[in-house]
Amino acid sequence: MFEVRLFIDDAPIVEIGTGLLARTLPRSMWTHEAHLAACTWLIRDRPDINIEQELPAIISAYNEAVGGVNDDTHGYHETITQVYVRAVKAHLEEVGRDVPLYETVNALLLSERGERDFPLKFYSKNLLFSVDARRTFMAPDRAGLGNI
């Protein structure tokens, strides 16, 4: 079990998001919480970025810039990313955009949608961790995504 690391204000979230885009975020800071924080910031505060289309290249380029790879077993994972994008969008619809960013992210992290194993509510391990699911978005095999 992992302890959720919450944010105390907006600054570290913006730092994570801008560091991801600039490919300067230290690899050690690219945690589960950072993934969701960056996704929330991008969706909420960067409407110039088409998140579903551009996030794959953003994350892949970041991974390579910090010495990682994007192959059949490591790096960017399309299905997991797109599930969390849907989850963040649904969360933002519920919370609204008038709440401080850090409160929005913290509420997401403490919710079911923010859990590390959230995609497994919809996918079997075999499908979710397959090469196909890493490379392309796969429809769930356990439950429909609906309004996530």
C-alpha cells in the first residue's frame, strides 16, 4: 500500500506540469501523484493542448529526455493514460474549475479515480498490461468506462 502524497499549494503542481512539458522535471519526481497532477493542470489550465491527442507524445518525449524508454514493457502506456484522462475530466466536471488547483488534485488523489489500481476496475491484468494496451487504447474487458 502506498501513502498518498498530497500538495500544499498550486506551485508544485505547476512546476510538475511545466517540467513535464519542458522535459526538465527530475525523473524521481514523476510519481503517480505527479502524473495525475500534471494531467489535471494540463486539462484545466492549458486548453491550448489537446490532451487526448498530445499527451502521448508529451509523456513519451519526457521519458526519453530523462533516460527512459518507450517500448513493449516500459514507458508510455496508452490505455492507462487515456483511462486517467477520462477520470480527471470527470473529476473536474464534478469539482468545477473555481476550486484551487491543489485542492482539486488532492481530492482526486483521495478518490477512487485517483487510486493506483483504478484502471483494474475496468480491465483484467492480462489485457491492461499487454503490449497492445500499452501501444493503443483498448476497450475494457471487465466493465464499461461510461462516465468513469
